[in-house]
Amino acid sequence: MSDVVTPKIQKTDQEWRELLTPDQYRILRQAGTERAFTGPFWNSHEKGLYSCAACHEPLFVSDTKFDSGCGWPSYFEAVNPEAITEIRDTSHGMVRTEVRCSNCGGHLGHVFPDGPPPTGLRYCINGHAMDFEAMK
Ligand SMILES: [Zn+2]
């Protein structure tokens, strides 16, 4: 779909299938979306670090998570700009910005320009695309 960025981690489709749960595979490798309010983390307020479910690279920290009401975990900023790759997505008759893990190329969700300060962005991320590690 895009040759903008070559992910550092390259696996075959079969390898990803074996590594991921069916939900994770459908979202991360097939750009799927979990139904709102059904995935993990959307209603979580725990302090910690969210990482890519496929390659375990850190993506978001709980300090940037906010209650968007959309039914998916939402953040106003990534843990660092290099952690994610943003790609113009014109599927489903909409112009959106897709968010992928820079390390493995896995689909995470989309970013919208209707978030809170300081960035004004809303990273709307599938919970199944992430793992969470609580901070002590
Ligand atoms: Zn990844």
C-alpha cells in the first residue's frame, strides 16, 4: 500500500499469523478495526506504557491518554515522533490519516485533528494492537 517507510521488522504473513491472536492479526496486518467499546484499554486509567502488540516497541504513555468517548484508546501524542508512521488513507470513501508502528509496519488506528491541547490531535488506536505494562 505504501513504500514511504520500510519497517525494520519484516516477517512473512504466515509468521505474523502464528505470532498474533486472530484479533491482533486482523487489525495489525489487515488494517482492521475492533468495534468501539469492545477492545482492551479504551476505559483504562492505569499509569503505564502502551506498546505495539506485534513487536513490543513503546508507542504511547498513559500521561497522554484521554477520555475521548469514541470507544477506542485515545492519546494526544505518541511516546516519540519516530515511534509511529502516519500515512494518508483514502479507503472507505474518507480521507483519514492512518497510524502505523514504525518498527514493524503494523496498523494501529487513525489520527484525527480534534484532540485536546497541547497537540490538538486524537490518536484513535485499536486496543488489540497494543500491549500494556503498568508502571510501578
Ligand atoms: Zn510494531
